Amino acid sequence: MVNRLVPRAETMLRISVQPAARSIFSSPDAQGPSLGSCQPHNHIMFLKTHKTASSTVLNMLYRFGEERNLRFALPLGYQLGYPLPFNAHRVKGYRGPRAVEFHIMGNHMRFNKPEVEKVMPADTFYFSIIRDPVSLAESSFAYYKEVAPAFRKAKGLGDFADDPRKYYDPRLRNNHYARNLLWFDFGMDHNANFSMALAQRGVAMVRRYFKLILVSEYFDQSMILLRHALCWPLDAVVSFSLNARQQKPSGIGGMSGSWVGKAAAAAGVSVRGGHSQAKTPPNLSLTEEQREKLRQWNALDWHLYKAFNQTFWEEIDRFGLSQMEQEVALLRMRREDLARVCLRDGGKPVEAHRIRDKNIRPFQSGLVKILGYELQPGLDNTTRTACLRMIRPEIQYKDVLDAKQFPRALVVQGQPVQQNQGRMVAAGGYFIRQDSSRTGERLVGAEAGGRTVDEGERDWDGSHLMRSNQTLMRGQDKGRLR
């Protein structure tokens, strides 16, 4: 009996000293197909256009930079001065042209190349993402109906499409959301009368400044092109679907998809007694004739989209259609594998209040419920950290990076340490306290709670700031979504 116990004890000893299982993020699959001898790009400028899946791209940039301790050109608040043309002094920590090495810039801005060049190194890789202007108009109408006067006046998107000039006044603030929004974000005059010469000059400008233009309708293919252009590992361009909404009505204009769910979210929810009552979503139905009218109304954007959609497929042809199909399949397989490891219930989105870690609860804007993810329990530290980065909401992620780069500006659950100083301002639908120093902005939205605003105070677009059910809201733009 003694002899039989000896090998058994040895087996137990071997088990006890075996190294911990390797994280899925350190497996060979994380690297993806070989990229040859190229070196990863570390100097990157991403023009974050509106309603184009750009928040998902920004999450990738945040992850890549944080994992490698790169320095971000972060905004003083949550946007780089948008909708005003970008100015270098909107970057936190900027001390003059090239005085500080910034690696990654990607928050919302209106592009202004001379000012960007003051911040970013000469070898910076510039890229952006575009979307079909009709789909973009549908999403913009849903999101900004309460913000853009042109949309607010129209009963539905079809009514607006039938006679845009009836509702549109170029002099009114926030109406840039209602016409040629891509053209505007690229820093050009979105109200200019269309001419082929003007459109071609605009396309030439974008080609001159940007090395790659992605197309949101072909997101996975875009990620493969981006991976090869930046010489990044596969995991750097794998993402989960963020900002899922609980209500996803179908049958609106014969269209479905994630943006339709966002349309319901943008419609608004009244909160009484702790229960949400969804209002009727905006009417987004369009006839084919109305869709064509929107293309004409957004003619500059339409020309831009057609030009770079063609360029996009020319890039894929050069890459190789067969190779693209193989790498897209690998990307999607990797996404599924990471979802199984990282996310509870295989990645099924859950209501925010069910997410126990409030640092990853999606911001609730007072509209329909915005869903998030619950991390799988029992993850090792390395895996949990990587999974957390993939699902961390944009606002919280920016605050995490800000606290790392500027450790003296201490933040406790999104609130500044000195809670009684400064005034409340809004940034992209989120509310922050702005200290007298230009660098003290902090998120104090629904999760922060208990904040107040000065009586009668207005946001930069003229809307009233108010407090409702311990959540700071805007009188006109109730928690604008991006």
C-alpha cells in the first residue's frame, strides 16, 4: 500500500506546482496571420466622425495605447472643441508645437490639419471612417432630433427629406447635424453649393491628408485593412458590439439593425416613480424617392462616400479577395472566442443595474435602457484586465486614461476630489464639473449623482441644464447619445 501511495503523492505534488493556465490573450491566435517584418505604428490620428461606428474604433485605440503606455492627446473635457474647428490648445497637457510627444489622437473634433500638426508627430498615420449618407441621416435624425432645430421642426425624416429647406436654417446652432455631416467633420464648408469642382477638391484634400478611409458598412473588412496598415496584432482590432439598446423596434421603414435600436433610445424616456416610459420613436420611414432626395441634400457627403467606397474596394482588390475572406473569418472567430471567455452568458447584453461593477455600467441618459456586459466571473487578473478594456464605455475609458496621464487630478467614481469648486457644463450629452483651471473637467452624470447646477444655467447650445431624478439632464438634448 505504501508503494502505491508514493506515485499518487508525486502526482499531487506535480499538480500543485503546475503554472497557471495561460490567458487567451497570450495565445498565438491573438497575433493573427503574419504581417512580415513591419513595425507597429504608434503615432496615430483618427478623425472620429459622427454616427459611423467610430466609438468602437476609438475603443480599439484606447486599448492599444493603454496596453503599451502610450500618451493620448486627450481633450480638456470629452471632445476636442467640437463643433468649432480644432485648436491645439484644446489638448490637455499641450505646451506648444511638438513640446510633448503625443502618440494617439481620436476624440471628436472638427478637423483642422495645421492645428493637428502642432500636436502630432510628422510620421503620424491619419485615418477616418465614413458611412452611406442616407443611413447616416437616419441615425442623425434619431439621435439629434431634439438638438438640431431642422430635425426638431420636422414630424419625421420623410417630411424633412421632402423639403429640407423648409426646416433648415444654416445660421442656427447644431444644424450642422442635418446636412453634409461628414463634410463638416472633415473641416469643410458643409453649406456650400454643390459643384463637381468643389466636390473633387474636397476628395483630393481628404486623400492628401488621410492614408486610409474605412467604410462602416464593411466594418470587419475595414478592420483587416486597418490591421495591416498599422501592423497591429489581430486582437487589437477585435471588438464587441458596444452601446446595445434594450428596445430594438423593427419595421421602421423596412429597415432593421443596431441603429434602429439607437433610434428608440434617442426618442426619449420619461422617468416617473423609478419606472421608464418610452415615448414614440421618431418616424424614420423613407420611400426610395425620399432616399434619393437625401442624397441630393447631402450631395457633398454622397460624392465623398462614393469616391472612398470605390477606393476601399480597390484596396481590397489589391489585398486579395480570397485573403480578405480568410482574415475576416479569423477575426469573427476570434471575436466569438473572446466573447465566450470574457462575457457572462456568452456575451448577451444585460441591463445596467444588473452589472455589479458600476465602473463598466453604460451611462444612462434618461431615455430607453442602454445595455452593457457582465464580465465572466473567476477570470485571472491578466484576462480580466484585457476583457475589461474591451467593454469599458467610452466616457469612463477616457477618464481612466486621463487619471493615468494626469495623476494629480484625482477622481473618485467620476467626481473631482474638490466637489464644491467649479461650475457644471455639458459635453456631448454628459455632464461634467469644470474647475477654474482649464484642465479640471470630470464626468458627474447619473452614476455620480447628487450634483447640482446653477439656477437658469445654459449649455453652450442654449439648452437649459436641469436636474431630474438625481440625473443631470439637458432641457433640449436629454443625454445626447453618440
